[in-house]
Amino acid sequence: DAADQRHQLYVQWLSAGASDPDILQLDVIWTPEFAAAGWILPLDRFAPPADSFFPAAVRANTWAGRLYALPWFVDVGMLYYRTDLVDRPPATFDELWARAEAAMREAGLPYGLVWPAARYEGLVTVFLEVLGAFGGRILDDAGRVVVDSDAGVRALRAMRDAMDRGIVPRAALTWQEEPVRFAFQNGQAVFMRNWPYAAPLLQDPEASRVVGRFAVATMPAGPGGAPTAALGGSQLAINARTEHPEAAYALLEYLTRPEQMLERARVVGQYPTRPALYERPELADALAVPPARAREIVERAVPRPVTPVYTELSQILQVRLHRALSGQQEPQNALRDAAREMRALLRRVELYPDAEPARP
């Protein structure tokens, strides 16, 4: 079940040229890596209905202009909020900070907002959402590093200011998703950034103190940007060495049919990757979140940089983000150093464009 262990196992199999397994379940950030390595088949010859899926999920599975995997189910970052403490979700980060501080005072809660800020991939997904809210990106459309833009610095400063003001606890620097969920579930926080899996767990009357007293929304916007949700989820790809490509695609096509996605939603609560299904009445009974709200958040989803070396880029960024949030570096210096190291990596693997982006 651990994604990093599954990735390591896949790399061992595929780099050895194994023809089995025929089909691979990939994390959304692995598709370009496996495609560039020649480990998975492009799906063009099967003519998959790409326009039936959320566009962000299709972009995440496209490398060098070709689709290499089909989105199986989608995951997105979302903002949870206490409906008994705030009357509506915040539209901006300034409103989020103000509402969090006011509710902390009035309800005597220790935390205004909890989110995962340990040095791991989850920190990058949170930063991606704040970054998008301020109008920034990690890489631009040409693949150039722009994380150290003015928007990037403003986004990281906003994250650190929230910790300095006591809205986000410093303990979050060691938290991944589950400690974050426990804090919100135990009634200690006004807001929480987490993934959809938390919603049904928060409705468990034997374990949760916030049953019936929370809702979800998109993360708020900031100056110059828009509400942004980090795209997650699983994809289905075909081993390039399979001896049964036609049968493998037949299974992919079957597993991504509307009726199969509705069943997965009903049985395990996973979000379909086909927008049309969010209008189906069956989905309302299957998801712990109203389908219209879920679709609104998914439509704000943004993939992490689609590149074969995303894992290495993320590791660089994790270190610098964590140093900035823990006070070891100023946000501007941290992002400057991260960008320099990321550019060096991309040049080393010959993936960096020659021309630098124009600066405002």
C-alpha cells in the first residue's frame, strides 16, 4: 500500500524487462517517468476517449504529446471547515486567517488551520495549492523553473506567516495527513487541508467529535491567482513488455467504464475521473461529499509538474520549503536556492529549455 515501496518494486520489475504484470496502477506523478523510460505503452493505437475524463487528469498522463495512462480515480486537496464555527468557506487567504483567529478565540481551540507540513510530498502539494492561489507555478508550460517568482515568494511567506501567528501549529512541521486528520477530528481545529479520504472518517460517531459539523470547499484564492487543488489519484497503464496488449487495454477500458467508476465510488468512496458521472443520482449516495461540490473542487485540480524527474525535483523543493517554514531560511532565499538546484538537475538530464522566461 505504500506508494514509495510500490514505485521501487515497479522500477525493479520494469527495468529488468519483465512482461508481468501486464497492467500497472500508477500514482499520478509516475506516468511521465515511466513513459520517458519506455516502460509503458502509449495508448494512441487504442483510441481512448480522452475527452471523457477531467482535463487535468489527462494532462498528467500525457508525455511528449501522447497519452500513456487512463485516469482510474481522482484525488484532490480540499479545505475542510467547521460549520458550527464559520458560516461559509473563506474566499481568500486573508479571510481564512481572520476567520481562523476569530474562531480560535471564541471557541477556545488550539489550532486555526492544520495541514501536513512535514518534509515529504504532502508539503509540496499544499505549497502547490497556495502557490496557485497567488498566481504562481513550479514549472511553466515550456518546462522552465519559475517557482522563485514573486508569486512563489508571496505564497511561501503566507504559509510561514500563518505559523508565526499561531494559526497553523508549529507541530505541523512533523505532521503528515493522519495527525492532521486526528487534530480536526478531535475538534481542535477550525480548518483543515486534507484529501477526500478524511470525509467519511469524520462522520464516524464512535471516533469523531465533528460529526455533522463540517463541510468541504476549494482552498481559497490569493492576490493574482485562483482557488487551486493539487491533483492526486491513480492511473492505469500497460506494461510495454506485455505479451497481451490488446487484452490489457480491454481491461483498462472495462475498469474505467462509468458503471465501474460508480461501483468504486459506492464500495470505497473513490472519486470518478469522468465529469459526467457527477450528475448521476447514484453518486450522491456513494460519496461523503455532495457530488456538485466534489466536482467543483476537482475542476480546480492542477497536476504537479509533468516531467520524468518530478520525484527528484520534489525532493529538492521539500527541503527548501521545510527550511523556510521552520525559520532556517527566509522564503525568498529558500526558493532561490531550490530553483537553482532544480534548474541544474533539469539541465543535467537535458530537459531544461535553453531560453529563460521573460521577467516582469
